[in-house]
Amino acid sequence: GTTEGITALQMDIKITGVTFEILKDALTQAKEARLNILGQMDAVISAPSEEMSPYAPRIIQVQIDPSQIGMLIGKGGETIRGLAEEFESQIDVNDEGQVLIYSSNGELGEALRDRITTMMKEVEVGDEFTGKVVKTTTFGAFIELAKGTDGLLHISNVSPGQRVENVDDVLSRGDEIQVRVVEVDRERGRIGLRLADDPSIAGKSADELAAATSGGGGQRSERSGGDGGGSDRPRHRRGGRDRD
């Protein structure tokens, strides 16, 4: 009920002796109790919250290009299962690229949506990422920008202003570094990177970076032997925790 009244009333009486006066007193006491409870509630929150609690369960929808479904699922479903486990959510995707995230924690659900959006985003010159070193070679380091997408930080750019003979002296697998995309070769599937704090690119726009960068230093969008996307995806396109 509200302060204005109650919407329904049901009373089953299986004994005799309940008079109208007793019933009237009971309803009066019930009204007093209801108004007292409503007053206590109003003191804490006088109106419904306009925003949903970040901890409220929710369903979040993301639309991706159908051609990217394989990238989201990963080889044998590895990627989608990993995301579901990391963000404690369930993920469903259909053939039209509609992704549904079922999460009992709003913050984790939103974070998962952002991760998927970042994964599906086409890398452009000028983009900045917090990447992870996944492989070092004699000519540089491969930096994972998103699941299935790496860029190459050439050895000449590993430590700006200093000559580096061995990449492993500066970077190790698992290190997280801030990088900026300076080259994208879509035909060859290569992405060239520089450190975000490299003085030679500081303050430069994407157009200036594209004009200043030419030739090598690129990267394969998927590492050799990697688990990138493709047509090898399971029929059951779902990732999530085991249900009881």
C-alpha cells in the first residue's frame, strides 16, 4: 500500500467471534504500521533512483559485424569462454552479429561490453593502447593490442634516443606498455607501433603520423601459431559459467 491507501485486501476467518469492531481496530493498526514503515523508507530514499545500481543484474547488447563473429569466438571457442570467465558473465552471439551479455554484476557487464567493443574496433593510425608484450624477436616486440590483434614495436623504437642491441634487455613477455599506432597496412595485415611517450611522435595527429611513417615496422594482425579468429568456430556460440 501507499499513504493513499491499499490496493487489495484479503482475509480468511476460520474462527467465530471476530466482530466488526475487532476488524476495524486491526485495519486501523495496520494503517498506522504501514504509514510508519513508509515514513522510515521516505527518510532514506524519497523517490525511485533514476539510475540502476551497478550491482543489479542486467542484459547488455552489443552489435558486431557478422564477419567478426569468428574473432569473438576464437579457435574452438577459446576467446569467448575466456571472456565469460574473466568477467563472470554469459555471452551469446547469433549469426547476425548480435551479442548478448548476461551479467549478475553491472560493472563487470559494462566492462565486458567495452572489451568486446575494443576487440572489434578496426585499428587506426593514431590510436593509443595499453598493450601487453606477447613475443620478443631480434627485430622488435609484438604487442597485443586486443585479443587476436598485435602490433610490432620495432627494435629501433623500443627505447627512444638509445641504441638497443637486444630487445630482451628492455622488454619481457607479459610487460604492459602504452603504445600508439603509427602505421596500418591492411593488405599485408601489419600494424606498426611506437611508444606513446616517444618524443618523435608527441602531439602529432593521425594524419601527421601517417604522412611521416612509411615502409616496414609493420605487424601481422595474428601471430604465427596464434589463436586468432576465422571460420573455425563451434556451432554452439555461447560462453558462460557452468550453471547449477
